[in-house]
Amino acid sequence: MDLYIQALPAAQRDGLQQLREQIKALVPQAEETISYGMPAFKQQGILVYYAAFTHHMSLFVMPKVLDKVRPMLSDRSTTKSAIHFTEDNPIPAVVVEKCIALRLAEIETKLMAKKAKKTPQNKLNSH
């Protein structure tokens, strides 16, 4: 992640570094990785990706997460799974916090469903 961020122009470097530090503070146990050529945070699954582009930066979240936070974004530019921002117009901290919380809940729900399928009680009931 350091190399990715250091290679950016100053404004984007500062903007992504601020976002990165905020996410690290929210989920200090999460692992930083590169996935699909972008920096990402991972904790029992990918939490978020972030990246810089020519005219903006993006925080990539899962589409269901973005659908839930979209009302908090007013007129901010988004795609199916990304929130666009600039150094001068960062994503509000409350939105980043909400995205992380929703994604952690999504992952936990998936893990619980997976465990429920594997329990001996469920195997007995399925026969």
C-alpha cells in the first residue's frame, strides 16, 4: 500500500492516506492487501478497496453496502460500488464508518450462515 500511495500525485497521496488511516483506526486488526491492482482491507473477506484515478479517488464498497449509505451521500458521484471523492471533498467520516460497520455485519452474517450449514444438528435434520 505504501508503494501504491507514494507513487501518486501529492493531492491524491494525501487524500488516500487520510482514508487509509481512518480505516486502519476503525479496523486495526484488518489486513492490508492488494487485490485487483488496488489497495484493500481484508478481515475474513474484503472490507473495502480504494484507488486513485485521473480526476478523483474512489472508495469501493459492496453494492448492498453502497445502497444503504447512498442517502448519506447527497450529490456525491457514485457508481454501482464506488464512492468518488477528492482531497478537497473527502468522504465524510460517518459514511466511511457506516460502510465498514455494514460490511463487517455482512461478513459476519455470511460466516454464521456457513457455520449453521456445517453443524451436526443440521446434517441430521437434512436426512
